[in-house]
Amino acid sequence: MRLRLAAALLLAGAVAVSGEQAVITSQNAGAVSFVDPQSGAVTATLALPGKPAAVAVDPSTGQAYVVAVETALLHVLSPKGVELRRIPLPGAPFGVAVNPVTHHVYVSDWQGTEIHEVDPEQGAVLRSFATGAAPSGIAVSADGALIVTADRDANRISLIDAASGAAQSVAVGEHPFGITLHGGRAFAVNVLSDDVTVVDLASRRVEASIPVGPHPYALAFAAGRGFVTNQYGESLTVFDAASLEVLATIPVGEYPEGIAATADGSRVLVANWFSDSLTILDASSLEILAEVEMPEGPRAFGSFIGPSLAPPGAAAERAAR
């Protein structure tokens, strides 16, 4: 496996497992790779059929949820890379997110107007929530109370009460795809208008529009900055998370798609679909620290970084809820 590391990373001694891992889906290869985000080491690779694309990792348990778009299955994976179960999904599933409080999983129906709530322990779809046309990305608030979807064909986002299902929509740019919540705002990444719409969650009003590169796809925050993948630009647009001012453009691999940050905000990881690689970036210096070869077609659409092992007592805590 090709692994190119910058001197700064080697000097930092980041060669051991960091306690976190990135779960990278490779759609074309039918594979999922588990990667240490500090060292770039690939710790496990799992064959997974059906064109896996979107992925979400539970931030407290490390359990990963992968949507295979061709077979319409939700694959539940342990932090050690073991497949625990497969759950059939209705419609044309694509985007996925985890509720950090209930540990339920939400999956968008790409060809419909709804998302589905799944209990991964029961292996059952519990209920559905109405959205705009072609929901893609999903984000959930830290308290688990709010679900936000990017409704691509409606040019809107849906803000859904997780308890009641009541929803409100807000118009954004053209073809929103990725959606991220940060600092009391929702950030919708608009593929065809080449911008990010910023929505204030308290007022439910558009606050700003951030110009980015061509064909933007997804967004992550780290070190007080937002990082947007530009598919056609082979780059990241970096902006200040508070002022929303664009700060830099960073070249990465070909057709960057999924992006996520480590919990401490030190690293940003980018899946480059066409160059079959994973870029690891220092979020403060904006230096590229590593490029890790991936199986063909890495996409990793979703929050794909989480703990490498479930914390002690996590299973007991969940059972007691």
C-alpha cells in the first residue's frame, strides 16, 4: 500500500492507534477500510457488496453504519471491523446519520421525499419523516432533538423535530447535498450554485452565502474553520467558522467527496473518489500530512470518524435507557 507521510507527522510520532478511526467506504471496490487518522495506517479492510457510499459512525460507541445503495441494505459494523447485521431499507437509501442520544440511525430515500428512522439493535425501521424531494445528506444536533436534511431536488433543507416529526423547510442554494451543523447554524453545501448557504437555527433564516469551488459536495469543521470539498476543483475551500470569510483553497486529490474531522480538531480527512486516496490535512497549518491509497472509488459521505473501541460501560448505559 502506498503511504506518503510529511516530516511533521513522522516527527510527531503518530504511529500508534490514536483511539479514533476513520471508516472509509469504497463504492467501486465494494469495500470498507478502517484507518487511523493520525498515522494513516489502515488497520482493517472489509469486503462489503452493493456499492457502499454513505457512512456514519456513532460518536460514543464507535459502531459504524454503512448504506449499500445497490442492495438497499444498512450494514452495521463493530469498531473492530466485524459486520454485526444487515438491515433491509425501503426506497433508494443513500445518506445516513446517527442520533447521538437515542443511537437510532436515519437514512434518506434518494428517490423519494422522506427519511427513515432505524433501530440498529432491533434491525427494524421504526418510522419515516417527510422531507423535500431527493433528500441526500443528514445531520443531527448534539442533543438529538433536531434532524436536518439537504433536499437536493427541492433546493431546500428540512428541519425536523426528532420527537414529533414536525418539520419546517428553508430555501437554500441549487441542489444542496451535504449538510453540517455547527455553532447554532446549518451549513448546506450547494452542488450547482457553488456555494454554502448558512441558516441560523434559532430564527430559521438564511444568514449568509459562502462562495466556494466548483461542484462542492460536503463540509466539516475543525480548528475554528470550515472545510468544503470541491469535486470539480480537486480542492478544499477553507473559511473562518465565525466570520464566514474565505481563507484559502487547498489542492487535494481528484474528485474529493466525503470529509470529516477528528474529535480534537487537529486533523481533517478527505476521501478522493477518482484518485483512490485519502488525504490527511493538518487543520491548523493547512499542511497535507499524508495521502493514503484506498480501494477503488472511496466516497465516505457522512460523519465517518469515531472511537476505535467502544468506551467501557457503553453497552450497559445504552441498555439502561
